[in-house]
Amino acid sequence: MAIDYSQLIPNNVDLSSDRRLQRALENWQPRFLDWWKDMGPDGTSAFEVYLRTAISTDANGWANFGHVKMPDYRWGIFLAERDPNRVIAYGDNKGKPAWQDVPGELRTTLRRLIVTQGDTEPASVEQQRLLGRTAPSLYDLRNLFQINVEEGRHLWAMVYLLHAHFGRDGREEAEAMLERHSGDPDKPRILGAFNEETPDWLSFFMFTFFTDRDGKFQLASLAESGFDPLSRSCRFMLTEEAHHMFVGETGVSRILQRTCELMKEHKTDDVRALGAIDLPTMQKYLNFHFSVSLDLFGQEASTNAANYYTMGVKGRFLETRIDDDHLLTGAAYEIETVEEGRVVKKSVPALQALNERLRQDYIEDCARGVLRWNKMIEKAGVAFEMKLPHRGFDRRIGGFAGSRISPDGKVLTEAEWKANEGKWLPTAEDRTYVTSLMGPAVVQPGKFAHWIAPPARGINGQPAEFEYVRFN
Ligand code: BYC
């Protein structure tokens, strides 16, 4: 389905046929641009960046690459193609045609989910606002900006749904999306991970590996929604999400590669003396970002999640490929929880455990990425293994919140935790060290900061020394 770029707001939803909606969104557009100017990537208004822009929403050939002046990026509204025969795949409404409008009784629930999803998108742009100043290369700078513009478009996707389907409430929510800010003590973003700082590039790569991956799983569950416009929005967003996780996985991998090269070359573990990031510090950052991202899945046993499913609002990951009754009324699911000082397994109704089930799918996906990192470390001839900590480690949300759990899943006393915390999570000193490596942006084409290896290949078949960003 081609995208109409002749409009003020590029779209493939025939926006010009609904004048009221078009005007409302055209009113919101300058506010979005003001927000981008104030809270988006710092000092970039003159930059020309080699960006990918969507030209259609088909599986094949939707992307166009070229240098774009950052504020001229054409944010718009793109939904995946409609399947006229689509039916709801699960819950009480299983088998009924997907809804093209919001059913009255689901209005509040759907609005809340769309607002929670939408809120994360500008939040991540705010978190990454200053990173351009310390980019390790033009290639990395370009990837950062690609992610930023796409998160901006994901906000557009949710704002379109709010405007098109939720009337005045929706318009107010769209305004509020630009008023909350990451880390703002008075008006913070909704979910915890989106109020953390992303102060350095190691944090950025860990964030895009772990937190963007939560995005993949949440979007995939919302792509199963009976509310078809939400499903279609999320399906197209997922195609963009893949690159964000690629940036995270390869970014971490390139840091690991550089560290391993230096360890071998200088026959030492002490790569800090050589200006690189040591493996134990990498592990601590992994622990932090993994546990913060696990919190994003909500409570292990959640009546909200059960209701979303039963009503047909939010499904499971790849719902239609699962071989069961898609009702789950009599089914059970095992979750882990803390009882009498131990982590124990407990059976709960499967309907209530849907957040945990999604978290499990997510953990398995993370583990596959970690395995690839470990293969790289092994190939480099270094004896070290990166590990995902236990799901209960350092949690703020769910049954483990309030307990102290070690990375290998033991319940600890407060004193035991305090004695080891600095071995498991980045200390102030670790963070200062990592920040100290973030020198001024490396802007010569083909050059890379000392602590990171070049990528295996460039973007869209371009070489590593390509001028991915022009500063003018
Ligand atoms: N922080 O029943 P529960 C992305 C609240 S990332 C604070 O488990 P539910 C991206 C919860 O609101 C994907 N509060 O909740 C990545 C509830 O409050 P009430 C973002 C939390 O609703 C990188 C209470 O605790 N998308 O796209 O089942 C860059 C009970 O909990 C948190 C979504 O999240 C928390 N972490 O599950 C850019 C999808 N967790 O009712 C973008 C939409 C729970 O007691 N959201 N609470 O007042 C959802 O599906 C659900 O809202 C959640 C929570 C999975 C987040």
C-alpha cells in the first residue's frame, strides 16, 4: 500500500477524506515538531543524515535510503494492510470479525494500553537526547538518529489512533504525551525503564538490546488485538523495531570484540588501563538493563492481563501459531515466586499469568542474543561467559519486588545483598569510568572510538567509511 507523501502529514489511511481528523492532527503536528526541537536529538537541526524512510507498507521494498535534513524527516501515519477477513483469535470474542471501531465497553481499557505504549516512544527519544555528542562513529550516530526518528513515528502511530478513535479524551491524551518527560519529577513517563538515564553508548546499546526487545514483545501482543487499527499499526511498527534491536546486539558485540582483542593482544584482563570496557563491567550493565526491562511486563499474576485477553484486546506472542483452545479458561501456568525465604514454583490460572508468559518468551529471545555474544567471545579465544541474571534479580514490579535475589536466583538477606551489590550492578565508579570513555563525537568517516570495533558491514550496502552524517 503506497504512502501519500503529497500531504502535509504523509499517510496511507486516506486522511484527506476525513477533514476533521486531518485538521486535528495538523494542529498536533507543530506541537510535535516543537517537542522534537526541544527534547529530541540535541543540536541536530542542520545535520543531513542517511536515513531510511518508509515508502510503502508492503513486506517487500518499503524503505528508501537517502540523506535527509533531520527536522525535515516526514513523520506520518502508516498502517499495515487490512485483511478484510481477519477475525479475533482468542478470548470471549474468538471467531468474531475484528473491530474497525472501538467497542464502547473497551474504550477505557484500549485507551490506557495505547497511551502506555505511546508514552514510551517519545520517552526513549528524550533519554537519548545528548548521545550524539559522544558518538563513537558516524555509522553509530546515523543509527542513533534512525532510531530516534522512528520512535517519533511510533508516537505518531499511537497519536493517530487516539485522535481517530477516542474523540476529545484521545486528543487530550495526545497532548499529555508531549507534556510528560523522561525523568521529570513532576510529570514523569509512565513506565519505570523510561525514566532511567541513557548517559553513555554502552547504556544505549544495552537499552536497544533489552528495552526495545520489550517493545517487540508488547507490540507483537498488541498486533493480536481485536481492535484492527491497533493491530495494523503495531504490525508496521514491528518492521521498524527489528533494526533497533540489531543496533543493540551488534553494538554490544562490537564492544565485546574490542575488549577481547585487547585482552588477547596485551595478555591482560585489565583493559581499563588500555581504555576499553572490561567484561565484568559489561556484565553489570547487562544485569541492570535486563532487570529494568523485565519490570516492563507487569505483575506475574495479573487480572488486568486476564481481562485484556478475555476481552480480545491484547493477545499472546504469535497467538495464532499457538496450538490450544485460545480461551485458557481451565488452563494453569507455573510462575516463580518467593515463599519462606526461597524461590518456589507455583501454579496459577493461565489467564492470570499472561504477563509472565510473555516475559518468558522475552527471556528466551534475550538468551539467544546472549548466546551469540558468547560465541563471539569464545571465537576470540577468551574464557568468559555473559549470563542473564535470574528473573527475580533487582526487580521493582511483581512478586520479586521487595525481595533480594542474587543473579543465580538465591534469596538473600539485606546484608548479603549490600555486600555484593557492587559486584552485580554498575557502581558509581563503573559509570564514571564508562562515561570517561565517551569523548567528543568521532566524526571522520571510517574512524571509530578506541573502545569499540567497526561493524562487520555498513548500512544498506554502504562501506564503513561512508559519510552517514553530513554536518554542513
Ligand atoms: N511501571 O496488572 P499489572 C517500547 C502497574 S516498550 C509502572 O501487571 P498490566 C519501546 C500497572 O499499570 C513496550 N507501573 O499491569 C522500547 C497496574 O496499575 P493499576 C511498551 C506498572 O496492565 C524502547 C499495576 O501496576 N508497551 O515500545 O497487566 C524504546 C498492576 O500491574 C508497571 C507496553 O507496555 C511498570 N513497569 O501490565 C521505545 C504495552 N507494570 O491498574 C519504545 C502496553 C505494571 O493497578 N502496556 N504497572 O493502576 C501494557 O500492556 C501493560 O500496561 C503493562 C502492565 C504490560 C505495561
